[in-house]
Amino acid sequence: PCNAFELYSLYLGFIVAMADVSLRRKLFFGSVGVVMIYFFNALRVVALFLIQGRWPQVFDFMHKYLFQASAYLLIFGLWYGFLRKYGSHS
């Protein structure tokens, strides 16, 4: 299933595990990140549906490599923003 549960868990696990970060900041970045991951995943599923219909020969590559790499880059970018935007003590 392409529900992105693993992505939410991975992202939120890192946010929750950070020490010396205010609860307010964790809640803000946690909720914003989950919403961004949700919309990314929805777009990914639609794109995969279209790719399967038009270019089935590249579906496996897109699903297994390109879109997974994109999802992890999004998560790393969100983590980077969490760590860098206001410093770890805001």
C-alpha cells in the first residue's frame, strides 16, 4: 500500500527524538511536515497512475527508485529546515 505511513513515522520519529527543542516547535514542524508528506504522496500516487497508463515500461523504475528517492529527499529537507531555521534552542 502506498499510504506513506513509514514516511510519517520516520519523519515524526526524528522530530520527537530531538532534545532541547520546544514542544511548540516540534508540533509546528511535525504537523507541517506531515501535511507536506501527505500532499507529496498524493501527487506521487496520481503520477504513478498516469505513468502506468502511458509509459508502463518505466513504472517500476519510477516507483522503486525515483519517487522513493524524492520522498526521502523531501524528508531530509524538512529535517534540515527543522534543525537550521531557528536553531535547536528556540
